[in-house]
Amino acid sequence: MVEQKLDVVSNSLRDKFYLPFLLLLLLFVTMSCERSFENFDKNLLEKKKELEEFNEKSNIRKEEILKSQNENN
């Protein structure tokens, strides 16, 4: 009888410790994922800006080449 009560108390204490641990683990994973997505978004915006700048430079260079070809003809 006493052993059964001790088991019940032990299980109850174990459950009380597992819940906060699991909640903290879930919080940690959630925050890590959120940071990862924020970094991904920042990197994506930087790459988009680089691509736009490259596209502008490319268009300018293309116009220069066309102008040069027209002058030679």
C-alpha cells in the first residue's frame, strides 16, 4: 500500500518536472526556428538587392555595347 502511494507520488512529481522541461524545449525550438527564418529573410532581401543592382549594371553595359556597335556601323 505504501509502495503504491510512493509510486503515485513519484509519478506525479516526475510529470510535474517533465511538463516545464518540455515547454522550455518547445520554446527553445520555436525561437530557434523564428531566428532562422528571420536570417533567411534578411539574406533573401540582400540577394534580391544585389540582383537588382547587377541587372541595372548589366542593362547599362548592354546599352553601351549597342551604342558602340551602332557607332562602328
